[in-house]
Amino acid sequence: MKQRLVMIGNGMAGVSFVEQLLKLNPNRYEITIIGAEPYPNYNRIMLSSVLAGDASMQDIILNDWDWYRDNHITLHTGETVTKIDSAAKEVVTDKDAAIPYDELVLATGSLPYMLSLPGADKEGVIAFRDIKDCETMIETAKHYRKAIVIGGGLLGLEAASGLIHLNMEVSVVHKHAHIMERQLDATASFMLQEELERQGMRFLLQKQSDSILGDARVRGLRFQDGTEELADLIVMAVGIRPNVQLAKKSGIEVNRGIVVDDYMQTSEANIYAVGECVEHRATTIGLVAPLYEQGAVLAKKLAGVTVDGYKGSVVSTKLKVSGVHVFSAGRYEDGPGTKALRVQDDLEGVYKKIVFDHGKVVGAVLFGDTSESSKVYAAIRSGEDYTGREKEILFGGAGSPGGRSASPIDLAAAMSGDEIVCGCNGVAKDTIVSAIMERGCVSVGEIKACTKASGSCGTCKPVVEAILTATIGSEQVAPVKEGICGCTSLTRDDVVEAIRRMRLTTTKEVMHVLEWNNPEGCSKCRPALNYYIGMIYPKEHEDELESRFVNERNHANIQKDGTFSVVPRIYGGVTTPEDLKKIATVAEKYHVPLVKITGGQRIDLLGVKKEDLPNMWKDLNMPSGYAYGKALRTVKTCVGNTFCRFGTQDAIKMGIDLEKKFERLNTPHKVKLAVSGCPRNCAEATIKDLGVVAIDGGWELYVAGNGGMRVRAADLLTKVKTEEEVLKWTGAYLQYYRETANFGERTSEWSLRVGLETIKKALATQEDRDALNARIDVTLGQTQDPWKQILENEDLRNAFDALTAPVSSEAAASSESGAAYKKGGGQG
Ligand SMILES: Cc1cc2nc3c(=O)[nH]c(=O)nc-3n(C[C@H](O)[C@H](O)[C@H](O)COP(=O)(O)OP(=O)(O)OC[C@H]3O[C@@H](n4cnc5c(N)ncnc54)[C@H](O)[C@@H]3O)c2cc1C
Ligand SMILES: NC(=O)c1ccc[n+]([C@@H]2O[C@H](COP(=O)([O-])OP(=O)(O)OC[C@H]3O[C@@H](n4cnc5c(N)ncnc54)[C@H](O)[C@@H]3O)[C@@H](O)[C@H]2O)c1
Ligand code: SF4
Ligand code: FES
């Protein structure tokens, strides 16, 4: 007769243990799992991705109901074990079931730590631990605006990032001077903070929370220094504590966690523990990879296979925030007895630190470029002595200058077989290579299905992809078809094609007809759909304000202190004494704390209160500069031949003509232009989305440059003779970008993806350029200045006031009022 194995807890570590046990000895036990949550086993890690709109709830189910049935596992969900009777060898649940066991495994995980602040029981104060918390945040973001996350650790920052994607204004309250202090040194932490601020996160550092304000629902947070911050939602992410109460009251030895030996055995016979609830050699762990290692040991033990005990793990972490690359492992702070190798490149936003103790790598921090993370992690785990060749870790054997890494494919090829590629699932390179060579996997998706690699947090996906390419060559790799977000499996091209073919004209219609699995869509797909529909049907499309990002809804950029900036348009960077006087008067009247000349040659009024925005726009009586939008931003010019003795052409006039023609144009991402009057290129036209440089007898047009985080020199598109030709080529190029780029893709990324030759070919004939210009002219013909529109139209003004209301208690705007916001006016 089979032995009875009962497991308490249906989470990631526990179920991974069961999976491994079933592989080793599928027939030994009759298995029962009791889980307090009402779902089958899901990927808790990916709750951050659900919040960020990169995955749906369906995507994160790891083992569906069928899996339990197929493996003959009895599953009790929504049921909590309240008692373990180790003498009678049975557990009792809150539904009065008594379940006997021969072997019992505790996999009860952790509980989020909740600060016991006065007011912490108010509605709107939550943790971020499970599906329910995630759903609460998504729902709250539909009706409220302002969120506070307490705790600037991994969880807090991922929660904050997700809430920003849900269009909330988010402040992170942290008690230390730098964020993620458990994983990062001060340099990496500041670089991370800067990047997150750029994404819209605000930080309140060295703040001790005192009490939560509000009546039934939270209204804000008071700090011990007496200051206050408004909030409609407070997410506590200040750490976790192992869930040990059940074990403790059942007489099992408990310290911080449930105490286990190297074989995961607790103080009681036939009772084991695995996962976050465990304390092993005085250590508790809150990351899955080491918990899977524990599960592997326990599986062998209970399958009757000889096993070396669990000796502890080196932990490594990566923050899962889009656009941010941070890795930390082991002892990342250097001190007496250790030496550190540091590489810092502020221009590229890259920082790498490797810490050595007597020649061995004991820890690392990588920011901006984490391509060496698996190599570094393997070095820490192996304990290999690098004395005398420490630099090989970052620079390779020959030592390449500048700290630049080899290509990802070269790095993948150079990895040793036992290097762990997927930390979440403990998958080594060898396992991936055998899935490719022996099981015929030709895509990352197939490798995921075979090995689980890349199936959890997804940060290892680029390395898995690189191993695939290094193993079979790029020609053999199956093209990846990825849905535009977790709400659909349809690609951008599928969606655009369907909008055209079925004449879909609202985001709701697209989501309904194309059977989105989340009928409301998410913060990733809604703005994209709004853009695609507007691009395809410029005349019919009614811009959906509620589908816009927060800055675009406000027609102003939100600043780190919650105030806004106002940037009027100054064509080509040329102003007049009258306009300067107007700007000065407005700055004085509204007590603008900072007046700043921007890099794009205009004037930024910073620190403006939200309620002052419309009146300032009125007093300025100048067009919006669209400093907040995915639209044409600026056309920077040099003085050209008007004054400069080197100038060969009139750069100012060319720049003003371009700006006047293409202002207010909606584009997949922001677009910056520049015009220089001679090849000395003072306007830096060759790092712009489109740059025009005067040469003798004509102009050169450069495209797809970028001056931001990843500097990219623009490519020469063409040479033309007249100003009229510059305008026509620019129109054709911008329209081709509008029609073929993914929403959110800068021209530099788009050009690399589609290839410069494709772009040149698409614009090669006069006929093609004329057709593109005809289409862009229709769109341009629909645009109106958004500031003026709001001032002149009462409905729009009401919609603006409602959608940008400062605190939620004043009720959220309905989508109907948002929809009243007519075409063209949206940030372009
Ligand atoms: C938002 C988020 C993002 C994360 N991201 C990462 C990441 O990127 N990388 C990483 O390595 N880790 C990450 N983690 C941590 C990771 O999810 C955990 O380490 C892992 O889920 C722990 O697994 P576990 O099985 O020990 O516990 P859990 O997954 O918490 O499972 C325990 C289960 O037991 C149930 N339970 C408890 N007591 C009882 C009882 N008495 N009766 C019945 N059932 C009970 C609980 O309801 C729970 O469902 C993240 C965590 C969160 C919340
Ligand atoms: N990407 C990832 O690997 C990932 C993502 C999310 C969660 N997790 C795991 O989930 C668990 C929970 O994450 P976490 O970030 O809550 O835990 P944590 O303990 O790593 O971080 C909590 C942070 O909150 C700060 N803090 C504590 N008290 C505070 C207070 N009163 N006010 C302001 N700040 C305060 C701490 O200084 C710390 O930086 C951890 O085990 C973490 O490793 C991992
Ligand atoms: S780019 Fe040439 S024309 Fe323009 S300011 Fe510089 S030197 Fe003068
Ligand atoms: S490292 Fe998280 S899925 Fe691979």
C-alpha cells in the first residue's frame, strides 16, 4: 500500500518539491495538498509582471487543475490547516477535515510584514503578496490616483513600477538613505534611483512612518518628522517573516523560521519543511532558486534516493522593472580583507563591481548591463581562485578596453555547461543545450516548455535566446511571435491588420472583437491601441484620454515632488522679447520656483501646481510644447547662415518650418529633430530621430539617432538640394515610422529592428514618398492645440479636471467623460 504524503501549502517551493518527487518516484505516495489560497499553484514572482501589464492572471498558473488530477494528487484549496497532531499523525483543517499522514511536509511560506501603525486597518492599506493584493491594486488604480509604497526593497520597487504602469502617481517611502540597501551599494543604488525617477517614481528617503490618515479609507501618511503625504492606496513592502504559527503551536521547534537539518527534517519525526517558512543553519530565504534546491534535496530524501544534504545557497537577485537592469549576488559590499574590481561608465549608465576575498569572487553588483550575471554567479558558486586574473571576469581572457562586453551570443558560447542560466528554476546551460540538440527545441518558448528556463521572472530570457542562437545559428531559430501584452497573444502586426480589416475604431471594440483575455485591457495595450487606431483612422478616431499615460492626460510632466512643468512651444528655439516678457510675468504670477532653459532650446517652468495649469496656459497664450508626449518634441537649430560665418544654409528657417509643419504629430514614441547650418553640426543633429545638416548646395538627412541612455549616431538617409525636399523626405520618413513601429519604440530601436535598407527602400521612389506625405497630411490636418482646446471647450475642461483630479476621494473620472476628449487634441 502507498504511503500517505500530506503537504501544507500549495505555493511555489512546495509544489516544485512534489514535481521533483514525482519524477524520481511517482508511485511511492498517495499525495494530498492543502492550500489556503483558492487557486492551483501559481507563479508568485510574476505578480509583478501582472501588475506591470506584461502577463495576465491566466499566464501565471504553473500547474493547472488537470495537473493535480493527472498526477492523482488530492487538492484542497481555500482550506487552512489549523492543527497538526503529530501523535495521531493527522492534520485538521478549518473545514473540520482530519487528514492522516505518514510523512508531512510544511510549505507554508511567509507572511508579509505589516507595520503596526495607527490607522493601518483602514481600507486601502495592503501588502503585496498574493493574487488578491494584485487584484486590489489593479482595481484601485481604476478609481484612484495617488499611491504610496512603504519600503524601497525589491518588492516595493516592483509594486511601485506596476502602479505607475497602472497610471497612478507613486511615492516610495524608504527608511534608509538609499534604496535596495540589502542588495546594492550606494553607487548602484543612486543610479537605480535616478533611472526610476526618470520613469516617474518619487522617493521620500530617510522617512519613518508614524500613522495612517483618513476615515474609513486611507487619505495619507504622516511621518515622524511631522510631514504628511496624500495617498489613496498604501502598499506595505517592508519585508516578510516565515509563516511559523502552525508549526509553533504544534510543538515543532521554531526560531525565526521552522528549524530544519540538512535533509529538511524538523524537530519532529516524519515532519519536514521546505521553502520560505524554513530556517536552515540560522538562515531564512525569500527567493525561489534556493528554495527549489531545498525541494530537490527533500524530494530525493523522500523518494529514497541517496542525497548529500542541503548546505545553503548563494543568493542572487534581479529587479524586475522594465528598462532597468540590476543584478546583485553574495557579499556586494567590499571592506577589510576584500578587494573590488569596479567599472563605471556614467555616459552609458553602467556600473559593475565584483568583490574578491583572497582571489575568490564572493559578491557582485551589476547595473545597466547585467550580461555577465550568470558568469559572475557561477564564479561565486564554484569558489574558483581568480588570483592574478581577476579582470577576466569582466573583460575576458585578453582584456578588452573600456569595459565593453562581448556580444551576448559570444558570451553564451563561452559559458561553461554547468553555469546556471535560469536562477528561478535552477536550469544550467547544459540542460538547455540538450533540450535544443536532443529534443529539437528551436524557440525560447519550446525551451521553456521542455526545461522551465525563462518560465518565471523571465529575466534570463535573453541568455536563453543567446544560447539557442549560439547552438544552432540564427537561421534555424524559429521567429518569436509575442503578444503586445499579457492581455492577448496577438502581435502588434496582427492587431494593426485586424483594426484595418475589420474597421475597429475604439479600444473597447478591438479588445472585444479580438477576444482580449482581460476585457479592460491593461496599461500597456490601451495606450498602444489608442495610438494605432488614431494612426489608421486620423479623421474618425476620438482620442481616449483615459487610455493615455498620466503626463499626457495632464498635458504636463509630473515632477518628483508631485508638481508639474509647463513648456510652451518655441519654434526652432527662436523667441521674442514679447514672449519672454509673457513667460516672465506668468512665472512671477504663479510663483514658479524654477525657470530653466531646456536641452531642446525652450523654457521650462517647473514646480507648477496642478490646479494652476489651465490658468497658466491661458495667460501664456502660446502653443503647448508637447514636452510630455509621444509626439514631435523639439526642433533644435543652430544660428545657421543668418549670423554664423561658417553657415551655408538658413538652419533657423528650416528648423522653424519643420516644427510648424509637424508639431502636434502623434508618434509611437517621442521624436526630436535638429537642423545644423553646416557640417560643424552645432545643433547635434546626428544624435536625433531626424537630423538635418547643411552642406554646400543642399542638405543631408540623418535618421534614427539617439542622445539618451544609449547614445546612437544617426545614419545618413539621403542628400537633397532644396528645403521643400527636406520637408517631403521628413514627412515620408515620419509617416513610415508611424505606420510600422511598435508603440513605445524609438526610431533608433525601430531602425535597428526593421533595418535601414528597408526604410530606404520604402522611401526610394517619389511616388511612395508622395503617398506617405498624403497620409501624414491628413493626420496633421486634424490636430489642434490641446491647451487651447481645454480652455475653450467646457466638456473637455470638465473631463480634464475629472481625469486629473488630485485626490481620489474626489471620485474618479468615468471613461465616458474621457472619451469626450476629441481627436487630435491629445498630446499629438
Ligand atoms: C510580488 C512578488 C514578487 C517576487 N519576485 C521574486 C523574484 O523575482 N525572484 C525570486 O526568487 N523570488 C521572488 N519572490 C519571492 C517568491 O515568490 C517566494 O520566495 C516563493 O513564492 C516562496 O515559495 P513558498 O512555497 O515557500 O511560499 P508561498 O509561495 O508563499 O506558498 C505558501 C502557501 O502556503 C499557504 N499556507 C500557509 N499556511 C497554510 C496553512 N496553514 N494551511 C494551508 N495553506 C497554508 C499560503 O496561503 C501560500 O499559498 C516574489 C514574491 C512576491 C510576493
Ligand atoms: N526580484 C526579486 O527577486 C524579488 C521581487 C519581489 C520580492 N522578492 C522577495 O520577496 C520578499 C519581500 O520583499 P521585500 O522587498 O518586502 O523585502 P526586503 O526585506 O528585501 O526589503 C524591505 C525593504 O523595506 C525597507 N523598510 C523596512 N522597514 C521600513 C519602514 N518602516 N519604512 C520604510 N522602509 C522600510 C527595508 O530597508 C528594506 O529595504 C523578499 O524575500 C524578496 O527577496 C524578490
Ligand atoms: S553648425 Fe555651422 S552654421 Fe551652425 S552655428 Fe555651427 S558653425 Fe555655424
Ligand atoms: S531567472 Fe527567472 S525565469 Fe529564469
